[in-house]
Amino acid sequence: MTTLPPFHHVLTGPADAPCVTFIPGIGNDVGFWAEQAEGLATHYRVLRFDPWGHGASPQPPEDCSFATIAKGVVQLWDQLGIERSALVGLGFGGSLALALGLEHEERVSRIVAFCCRPRQPDDRRQFWRARSEAAERDGIEALADITVDRWLSPDFRAGHPQVDSLLRRMMKGTSLQGYQAYVRAFIEMDFSERFAQLRVPTLLVAGEHDHGGGPVPDMQAMAAQCPAATLRVIAGAGHICNYEAPAEVERLLNDFLRP
């Protein structure tokens, strides 16, 4: 099997504890889940990593697909001797967590998937194509400002300048090559016909005001389709709910991941 580029990663918590892997989304790096990882590291072995072309990870391989990225996560587990792990992700990271649960059921103990779908609707595919074109035309720095302005409301940005700054820094630390590879993977991703076959215990989490990444009606339909899944909706939160509602996210993670 071809060896893929390694992900830059951080591993914390007791070596003999159950593992939890946090999967970042597009434009996010190893710091995206830092607060939640710190909270869990007392009782879990916590793995976080930079996507290819993000943060300190190398550029993605040629012809990088959604399946390639999933293989990269499994390769990282193998390199670290992790036989089984729970998965937590948001947006692209949530979708990838669900796909890994389908493809590698024996390696995945539980899944918490925030604000995501098994397939991008046609209008969202066009949205992502436009974003990729904008990144090439205007540069990642300009796109980062537009993206964070969409992620966070003006009131939230004004009240939480450190979060605003952190998310902009993450996005601006993403290479054009890395961003476009993950966008292409997101556009081509489609495991909607198989989603009902997921058997790993799964918590789907929607933000009440997330209208793009994983709207409440879409995630309600996912939960109804899959017997292994249950749904929780975080009131008042948008897409980046781990920053908008960190206490509720921490509570959901602790309750669901507990053996």
C-alpha cells in the first residue's frame, strides 16, 4: 500500500486510556478542538492533527480524494498503534468521522458528528466550487476573512475577539493547495445511500442557526434514517458550535463518550 504523507499531530492523555480522535474541518488546524481536547485528556488518550496543507502538515498527495483523506487517518492510527478510537468532527470533519465509521467499523467505538451531511446538496457543491475559485483568484487571506465573517455573527465576533482572531489565523495558515484539495474531496463526497447502514453508536449534533453545514432538518432526516444515530440540537448556536456553545459541547461529549 502506498504510504501517504504524515499528518502533523498532537497526542495527549494517559497512554492506556480509550482513544478519542478529533477530526478538523476545512480551514481548521490542530488547535480547532483544543479546548475540548484539554477537557477530555484527563480520562482519554486524545489525538488531534492538522489536515494536509493546513498548519504544520505537508501538502496533500496528488489526486487527493475523500477516500485518500480517510486512508490518511487510518494510516495515522496504524503508525501510532491505535487499534480503536472514538471520533469527533464538525463540518467536513463530522462527515469524515461518519464515513470512517462505515468503512472501518471495527476501528471506531463511537462517533460525535457536528453540523454535517453524508453528501453536499447540489447548491452547496456550487457554493464550494465558487469558494475554491475565489481562493485561487483572491488568495487565502481574503477568503479567510470572508469565511470567518460567515461562521460567526457580528455580535459574537465583537464579544469574543480571541475566537475571531484564532479562526482567522487558522484559515490563513492553510495553503491554497490544501484548501482546494479538501474542497474537491468535499464536493465529491457521497455516502448518502449507505448512511443507514452505519452501526457505530453515533451522536449527531446540529446548531439551531446553522443553515449551511448541517441544517437541523437535514440532520433530523439523518437521525431518522439511521438506527445507530441520535440527534441533539444546540439552541442559539450556528455552525461553529464548539466555540459558540463550548459548555454544551463539553457536556454532550462527556455524556456520550463515557464508556
